[in-house]
Amino acid sequence: MFKLESFSRQPEQITPGEQVFSRDAVDQAYMDGYGAGQAEAREAQLAELSQAIAMLAASLADDEARRAGLRTEAVALLLPLLSQILDAMAPAGVSHRLEQALAAELARLADRATPLRARISCGPGLTAMVRELLDRHGLDAIEIGPSQSAQVVIALEGGRIELDPDQTASEIAALIAEITQETASWTH
């Protein structure tokens, strides 16, 4: 059975015992519901963004570990070649020390690689929330930039190894000169 009600009745026609809401009460209920919906949406956004930042933190850590392994592997692959070149060019007493010094220099050069970086763009209203989440996950090196969009955009910038051939050559030449001068002073 259906009960149909008429909304055309005047308030004075309402029978006692029926519930009547004032315009202020309806407006207040609307504002309460709207505020609760806004709070729920913000919490959902915060949870989603927190999950994305946690995934970003894990990804950056995994990538740095992978890249460190690759750098170590590259240096290890170059060492036998370096050893053979030095054995052919330098006296036996000098070649071992030179090999150690050059291996240390190669490792130092490999460690100069810039890590993978992340940049987050968001609107001014989200900046504080994003900064709080980054601090919570220990990602203080991530830059936050302005955006006109209401979305949060995370961009990764690849790291790279920058070598200055002139500087590297002069550093290696200085190492060789230092070792050969020490060897010359020991033989006299």
C-alpha cells in the first residue's frame, strides 16, 4: 500500500503530533551533511595520497638500491681491465698501489650519480597536506611546486652520472704523479 502526501497544505493545517521542520533546521541539516561529506572526501583524498606517497618512497628506495648495485657492478667490471692496463704500463710495485687508488677514484665517481628525484605539483590548498605526508614518510628532499589543477601530480626525474673528463683526467694524473713521486723517493 502506498501513502501519498500532499505538500500543498499550509502549516496551520498540520495536525498535532506531525513533525515539522523549520527552514533554519533544514538549512542547518544541509550544512551539517555538506560539512560531513567534505570531511569524508578530504579523508579519502588524504588516504589515497598517503598511499601514493608511501609507494613513491618505496620506489625511490628500491631504485636507489638498484642503482647502487649497478654502480658497484660497473666498477667491479672495470677493475680487471684497469689491472691489466696498469700491469702493462707501470712497474710491479707501483701498479698495485695505482690500481687501488684508481679503483677508489672510480668508486667515488660512481657515487657522484644524482639520485632519482621526485617533484610534486599541487594547488595551494593542498600544499600543507602534501608537505605533512612527505614529512611523515621521511621524504624531505622532494620538491613541491605550484599547480593550477586541483589534482596532485607526482613526476619522477631520472638521475644521471655527470663526468667532467678534464677534471677526472687531472685527478687521475695527480694520483699517478703522487704515487710515482713516492716510489721514486723510496728507490733513492
